[in-house]
Amino acid sequence: MGKVISGKELSLKKRAYMKNEVIKLENKYGRKPHLAVILIGDDPGSVSYVKGKEKACLEVGVKNTTIVRPKDITQEELLSIIHDLNCDPYVDGILVQLPLPSHINQTFIINSISPDKDVDGFHPQNVASLYLKQPGIIPCTPKGIIEVLDSENIDIEGKKACVVGRSNIVGLPVSKLLLDKNATVTIAHSRTKNLKEVTKNADILIIAVGKPLFIKEDMVKPGAVVIDVGVNRHPITNKLCGDVDFDNIKDKASFITKVPGGIGPMTISCLIENTIECFLKHVED
């Protein structure tokens, strides 16, 4: 059986370290890093994610403010909230929980967040910084994926990496991070022909398509590293599961992550880390 990488355990170690750092920062600067989260509506998934972020802030000692508004909020009202947070010198990070109601322009909202408070790393300025190899905020999930690989000293340089999924949130940025570590990267997607032949060649396989149990045993190279980013409901049991058919692949992979307990906890921990990094930029400028 391949080694199951516990993102949960890695995340706990990361949070313990950040907790000590936050204590030092408060002693030095007289305040804690402050994350403001905006939740629109009452979607169960979004509510759950926001609660997870609140819990992580509490564990680490980061100040958290959650602003909840009804799903019929106007775009102008939401922009006004973001404007006030942008102007507040004691708010270091701003996160608008996605997805937003259909009447709100999601891209416009993301672009309205100050780049130096954009803890998700979605603002065009931060996206450009990533691709130009300049200092900026790295999106949380891709950042967490690389940390998971690094935690096991998995050699990325020169390896064939395949990323299944091309979203702006995961697929594209993690592909760039892998390129920066000198992997040879293939981005596969819904229009990829002979997908099985593409994934079977990968030394490192990262899946972020949002389809339960999408990657089957015959799509994985023996000894591959398999990173599952998906969060879905199992079609039969309704339990949480990933994009990977874990039970049938775990013995074939050299390393593999599981859902839940894999990349999810690392995503939230990297969000807290991004908040701390934004805080440092604000107090040291």
C-alpha cells in the first residue's frame, strides 16, 4: 500500500507553528493579524467552509470577523462592505466566500478587493505576480498541494506531472507552481482525448475536477504520487469522497491523499498563513 499523506496532521503542525508566531507578532506590534470573511446567503457548503475558517483562526490566534448578509444583497451593497474593509488599516485579509448569487458579478467582486488584502490570491495583480515570478499572494489550495509534496520530500524536478482540471482556483496556478519546481506539466481537462493515456504517464497526478471517483485504477501509473483535491458526495453512500477511487488506487500509488483529511485542511491553514503574510506587509511598510 502506498503511503497516505495526512493533510490533517501536517495542518495541525503548521497551525501550532503559526500560533507561536502570532503570539510573537502581537507582542511586537500590539495587535493580531485580522481576517475578514464575507458570507452571502446560507448555502450549507459555504457555511461549513466559513465555520472551518473561523475554527482555524481561533486555533492560531488570528482575529476573525465574519460578515453575513442575505443572498438578495445588491452588488452595490457588497462593494460598499469591501470598500470599508479595504480602507480599514486593522483588517489584513479579506475573503469573499464563493460562489456568489447569480445576480452578482463574481469577477468584479474579486477585482474590488485590495491586492494586498486578497488572501485567496485571486486578484489579477496576484495572478500576474505568480506567472511573472514576482512577490504576491499564492492561492491557498495550490500552495497547500506543494507543501504536501514537500512534506514527504517528493522530488518534483524533472518529473512528469499531470493536472486534471484547469480552473483559475486550482488547476492553472498549481500547474505554474509545478513548472517553477521544474516539473514537465500536462494540463488535462474535459476536452482531453484519450485521458487515460495522459494520466497513466504521470509521475505526479493532481486531480481537481469535482466528479466523485472520477480517476480509476487503470488511469494511474504504478508508483505515481496521487493528490486528490475534489470534495464530493459518494453516489451511493452520500459520504464525503474525492475525485479519486481511493480504495482501488491506494495500493498502486507510492503516495496518495484521502478525502476528507487530505488537501482540505491544508487549504485552510494556508489561508491563515496568507493572512499573516498580509499582516506583516502592512505593519512593516
